[in-house]
Amino acid sequence: MSSDTDHRSAALARAAALTGPGGRFELADDDVLGARLPVFTHRQRALHEVLHASVAHADREYVVTADSRLTFAEHAAQVASLAHVLRERYGVVKGDRVAIAAANSPEWIQVFWATVSIGAVAVGFNAWWTAREMDHGLRNAEPVLVVADAKRSAKLADRAVPVLSLEDDVRRFLTAHPDAPLPSADVAEDDPAVILYTSGTSGRPKGAVHTHRNLLAVVEYHRLNDALLQMFGDPLAPEDRVYLLTLPLFHIASLHNLALPRLATGSKIALHMSAFDVDAVLGMVERERVTNWGAVPTMAHRLLEHGRADQYDTSSLTAFALASAPSTTAFKERLRRELPFAKDSLVDSYGLTETCTAVAAANPQELAAAPGTLGRPVTGVRLEIRDPFGEVLGEGEEGEVWVRSMYNMLGYWNDPEATADSIRPDRWLRTGDLGCLREGRLFLVSRRSDLIIRGGENVYPAEIETVLAEHPDVSECLVLGVPHAELGQEVAAVVVLRPGATVTEEALREYAANELAYFKVPKRWRLTADGLPRNATGKVIRHSVQV
């Protein structure tokens, strides 16, 4: 039986053959914004090139929903028509921002492609934003045009910027000019292409600017992964894979790492369009023979609570990933135990809006060898753990996670101060997250903003949450710091109990005391049956939780 080390050695050897000199995905150092970074040698330089190449997939299906199907040829023709309208009727030019405020739909994807293919910048507004947050996005991005569905249009009333209806205007424009040529633009690799806003769990959302280089590097990263799968004997060609899209398109997991690379590889996207519903999603998996699905832990939890996944044929699903929010080792073990398709396929990863794609990823072998890890840095990423002075720390030492790669964002839109705080001139990005490296694997300790300092002792909420989440009566939990006159901060916990649970506060305190140092045991508790508030990407909105 091959060991984890054997598997990794084989993977490294095959990856080296692909990324080494003369390889299909050769990496070589090049100048990127004044720094020398490894980049893919055989890369495309502008996003419109991906659209142009996609017509080769012709009658294959690109996006399917519960009631519609769109081929690559149809998609390209409709994007060309819409791009013509944006340019000629609305005067959109290179560098202009076009905001998209809408729930997931095929039209969302087409507006994106029409925008970036003429050199404009697609701005993804969070579809869950309030009118006040929409106003912040408008003032920050200053778009020349907004595309919005009916629900979001109501939050954009009385705005000076023109608003196009996704349901009426865009759908009409997609077929208005059937003979329009495919759009293109004279853009540089490091020109802005997309602005996506940080999740905004604290403070105002910041617009992370992603360039043509960033997004095309993500495309090559996914092509490389597809090539590695084939080298390891995967029977499915990349174009025959079917990707389930359930996360919002204003998030990198769906836009950068699904809609974008799959136009390049000829793969099909099965797009779930309404609120997450287990039966509807599993029905789509069965009907479309979905092979790949990236879900947030909340969705995975609902699958477990649903309890009837075995009523659907999910045998096609061979890749199941957790993304966008942290999850415990115990939760992953439960997924592998109770969901047949997760048993040998579950992977986990770590990334940020600012990094465009995963910074580190853990395959099933890594998770088995080192439970709790988020894996090793992905191809093209350099990752270091540093102290508060920026000095690199050693094996197992805890500090801030810094990353440097061709995927990292350009900066924050209209926010030079925040950009300077996050990205150094040598292109190192400070993530603000705390972690450590052990045998090359990343272990995340906590978000820096979540750190509790109790009487001079650092307390990391993630450590306590992991312990509490493993209690059989606990569905989910959140640990936070609350003011204390003497200690500065005290540890508090909000615990969501499973239906029928009878555990008491005292019992949970005793349970935690058996696992944690005394100063980490929560002193204040709130037990509830109500789930924790989460944003569109599945992350808990910590500042909305009260003890």
C-alpha cells in the first residue's frame, strides 16, 4: 500500500514535469508590478482571448439550469451582442466599471464576459447588501452602469447611474445583434478586470481589484490541476466534467474558480439559481451527472441534517470540496462517514478574496495524514509565517500568514491606505490570519480580528470553537471576547444546540475545562436553538452575534 509520502512524491514528480522548463505549464520568473514572480510561460494575456477560444467547444453545454440550457456557441454569440450594446449604446470603454447587482443566473455570467472582454471592469455587488451597502458600493466603485435584477433594482432607486434590468434589458440585448463580432480590447496584463468586495464581517467592505493577469493565472492553475488528474489516470476528460455552482457569483469560488476556468476547458456548469434547497440540489446532481461540487460548510451541514441523500443517485460526484469558511476535523469526519460521495473525495482549502484562488489546498491524502490541516501552498504560491515585525518564523511557530503569488490582487479600489497596509512593494500580502507551518502544511489558528486578549494571554476563538463543536449536543458555536473591567476581555460563547439537546451551561463549561486551559474556558454563555447569522459566502457575521 502506498503511503502519503509516496503519493506526494509521485505528485511532485509529475507536477515538475508539467511546470518545469519546456513543460506545458512551464513556470518562469517575470516582472510583475516591479517584483520578480513565477508566472506561467504559455499564458493568455487578456480575458477576451478565453471567450474567443471558447467557440471551439461549439455545441457543448456551458451553463445549464433547472429550466434552461446554454451552449458555448450560443454564449459567445450572445456575449458579443451584449458587448456591442455596452459599447455603442451606453458608451462603455476600457477602464469603466460596470456593476452587477443580482442573484445567480446565466445572464450574470454573460454580463461579466461582455464587460471584461471590452476592457471594462466588472464589479460584483453582494446580492445580500442593503440599500445603504449598495450606496457604499456605488460611491466606492463609481460605475458608469449597473445591471440589476428586480429585487436589487428596488435598492438602487433614485441613483444617478443608469440601471439596466437583468430580466428585461439584458435578455433583450443578448439577441439584439446576432451578427456582432466577438469583442476584444487592448489591455495590459495588470489592468483591472474585476472588483469583488470583501465579505465585510467587520467594517465597510473593501473592493479587491483583480487583473487580467490574476484571473488568467487562475485559469492556468485549473488547467494544470486537470492535467494532473489525467496523468494520475482519471478516466474523465476535463471537458466531460460537470461542476455544480451553488455559491454566489460575486465570490471568487464561483466566478474566478468555476465560471471562468470552465469556459476555457469546455466543461459544463450546473447552476442552481434559487435559495439552497437540498432536494433541488441533489436532484440536479442526479439529473446532470455532476462530478464536482464546492460547498460551504453550512450547505454540507444541511446535507447531513437532511438525512435522505441516499435517495438520489450521486455516484457521478467524485470531487467534493469545502470552501469559503472554516470547518472542524470532527465535521469533516462526519461528512466522510455519512455522505458516500465525501468518503474518498473530500478536500479542504484556504484562500481569500484578495488571493483570487486557493492559497493552500488539502487533498484526501493530506487530510488523512494531518487532520486539521488546510494543506500545502498551491502551484505558484509562496507562503510564510511572520511575526509582528515581519520576520519569518520557524517550524510550528504561530504568526501571521503572508503570501506572494501571481494570483494576488492588485490592491483595494480607491483605498490606497488599506492597500499599503495589506500589500508590500515586493508583492507580499498580509492576510491578517494567524497560523503555523508544520512539515510544509498550513494550520490556521484564528483570524487576527477575532483574537481575544484576556489578562495578557492570547486566546484564539477557533481553538475553543473546535472543542465545543465536537460535543454531541452542539450544532455550531461562536466564541468572542467581551469587555472585562479587570482582565480587558473575557471569553464568551454562543452555542447553537441540536434539536432535543438537554445539555446545560454548567455541563458545557465542565466539558470545555477538561479540554482547555482555564483562561480559555468561556465564562459567559448563551445557549440557543437559533442558527448563527451568516453572510452570502457562509461565514459567520461575528459582529452581529451577541452573548
